[in-house]
Amino acid sequence: MKRSQAKDGKVRFSHLEEDSASEVDASPDYHFAPSQEDSDRGDESDVATA
């Protein structure tokens, strides 16, 4: 967990922003663009392997 203090005095938790961004970016790929093999097995295997 990284904690940095900005010039305005507010403490920012950078890991929260990074995690949120990565979840939003990664989710569409797993659910809407599975590979050929994954699409044969269904969405459940995508979630399990991701």
C-alpha cells in the first residue's frame, strides 16, 4: 500500500485508484472478448482462470 501526501495536504491512497482502474480495464476483456478455447467452456472458466 502506497501512501503519498499531496501539496494541498490531503493524503492520497494510490493503490485504490490503481485497483479501480485495472478492474474497469480488465473486466470487459474477460467477459466480452474471451479466447477461442474459453468461449467453448463458457464464462465461468474465464472468471476462474482470470
